[in-house]
Amino acid sequence: MSNAVYIADGQYLPYMVSSVVHMETSMIEIRVDQLLAEHGRTFYWLAKETGISHTTLWRLKKGKALGINFETLEKMCQALKCQPGDVLALAHMKNGSKNGAKKRAPGSPAGKKQK
């Protein structure tokens, strides 16, 4: 079965659209790289200390993970002596918003220009 038939069948396309939408809306980043640098430690140290696989840590670092298990988060926090909020952070949106619209001043009406 060719890709064209598979796409025309409606099975492949929804998966691809879903994957792209998920990647664009991800607003949480894992700050494990920064925390390790602050503690002067490596990924290999963290993997050995926590029992978390190097592959899992790499996926978190590169933003390839789709989620994080609470047990994994707890182990990381114990090893790095930090809170979950230190590991997880909201990513900053580029251009102010998803569609590139300019930010407006707090309290100003959405449709009116500022003077």
C-alpha cells in the first residue's frame, strides 16, 4: 500500500496533524540541563544516582519526551535537591503569541489602537 493511498484512506493524515499540533502547543520545558550545570553534575551522574535511563534523560533534555512520570520527577528532585517547579518551567512563546500577533498593554481593549 503506497503512502498516497494510506493518506487518502484517512488513517495517516490525522496522526501527522495530531503530531504537529502537539509539538507546536507544548509550553512546558524540562530544565534538567540547567540544574545539572548549577550543581556541576552530568547526565551520567544523574542516571546513576536516580536509576533513570540515560535515554529517558536525553529525551527530556531534547524536548522529545511526551510527558514525565511523577516517580521520575521525584527521583530527579531528590538527586538534585530541588522542587518539581525547578525542573519544569513554562516555555516562552516566540513573537509574543502562537500566531505572531503583537502583545497589547494590560487593560487596553483588544480592538483599539493605543495613543
